[in-house]
Amino acid sequence: MGQTDSQFKAFIRFVLDALREVCEEENPEKRQAKMDRILDNLQKTLED
């Protein structure tokens, strides 16, 4: 079953928000942890 345009846009908004949060993080270790979490979530989404 595919996604509607609205569902896809909501997913993109989620990803953009998460990436913006990473960009705002000043602590390099926390920034890397957040980026790793995003990448892991995206990978899991592809595998589902």
C-alpha cells in the first residue's frame, strides 16, 4: 500500500525537523548521537 501525498509530506517535515535539530546542536557528541538516531530510523523505515 502506497502513501498519499499528504502522508509523504508529513514524513518529509519530520525528517527536516529532526535534521534542523541536529544542526542547532552545539555539542559534537550529542549532535552525532542525534544524527545516528535519525539515520537508524530512516534505515528501519526502508526495511519495513
